[in-house]
Amino acid sequence: MDLTFKNAPLNEVALGYTFLARPDLLIPHIGKFWNEIDDQYPKCQHAPPIFDSPDQAAFSELPLPRVWFISDDDTRLVQIQQDRLTFNWRDRGTGQPYIRFPAIQEEFSRIDDLFRKFVLKETGLPISPSAYNLTYVNIIKRGDGWTSYEDIHRVLPDMQWRGGGRFLSLPSHMEWKAVFPLPDEMGTLTASVQPAKLIKDMSPILKFDLTAKSESLGGKEVLLNKWIQIAHMSVVQGFRDLTGDEMHEKFWLLDREDD
């Protein structure tokens, strides 16, 4: 059974893939695709395009914006640009339990199927995925197991500040990052921690991201559903491995029935 926390600090999940850049996929096409999903994603917004490297922008003299299609309650988001498709779930502070991953995967698969069929029909060429990605964004508020970098090891045991009679005082900013291989040579899992502030009240938080990414597929046949299964297992188990037992029991309420 899946590892489950009843009160996880999960703030956002993003599941998607990049594909070989399609200069023939234009804003009118993306707008026409909106007709396929606007019953559930009635709001639309532009965002700057994402480039994984400076060279990636070279496929177009005029990089087009990323387009967001957003659900009425702002919790679900479909992102499309000329070389990527992503589905996001976001916590919007409604007090509702966070959505379980099977529901996220199901909706992503539905959107992905519609998008691939649409692009093939409109352009005559199929989408060719180049890399898959899954990200979990966790927000750990100050007071939930930590108050300063002096006790951050209670939350993240591998991230520690040694106190006691040192010349250097407690740091004002502290980050941590590690990269792990995914099982079966399926890519990498990157864990990163950064200090940040909540926009609504500027209160301090730790932003703990876990991102699974496939290696460049380079034409290899890698089943998306198989990769998602391995990536999701690695993200969830990685979260447990990298966080403290006290946090599991006292704050996030590890569900022992699923252990």
C-alpha cells in the first residue's frame, strides 16, 4: 500500500513531460485545444515560457508564452507551451484534504490523451516526449518542528547546523540539495530545501521540493505509466527518508495502516 501522511505539508504536485520542440504548435492551436477542456478549466492565463537551458530557446525567434488553463477553484492547472505539457494540483487553503496521487495521475492521463490526439489531428505530426517529470512541493511552516536553523535537523536530519562556541553565528540563510538515482536507471530524484516566506503573511517557511526526472529519452521506448509509478514511489519514500521521525508522528501523522 502507498505510504500516506494524514496531514502532509504538501502544497503542490506537478506531473508532465517535455517534448521535442514544436514551432508549428502556435497560440491559435493552444486556444483551440481549450475547447476540449474548458468545461473543467474555464479560466486562462499567460506565463513566461520555461527553458531548461539557454539553448532551448533557439527553436523559435519569438518564444511563445506558456498558457495556463485553470479550474474554477484554482486547485487544478494545465500548462502548455511549445515543448511541454504539465498538470498541477495546488493547495489553495480551502481546508480540504490534499488530493491523492491516483486522482492526479488519472486527470493528467486524460489531458495527455486529449492533447496528443489534438496535436496529431491539427498538425499531422505526433508529440514525441523527450523527458518526464514529477515534482512535489512541500511547505514546512516555522513552528512545525523548527524555529531556527539551530533545530532544523529535527525536520531534516541530513541538514544540520553544529552549535556551541563557534566563531560563526547562526546563518541567516541556509540551503540544501542532493541528487539521487532513480531505480532501474529511470533518471534522477533531486531533493532541495530553501528558506522562503508565505505570500499572504510573510511568515518564514522551508520550501522542500522533491523532483523526479527521467534522463533524456533520445527515442527510447519508456512507458510513461511505468516511469510515473517508479517516480512517485521514489518521491514519497524519499520524503520519508529525508525527514525526521518526530515530524512523521507529531505533525504529519504517518498512517501506520499503510506502512
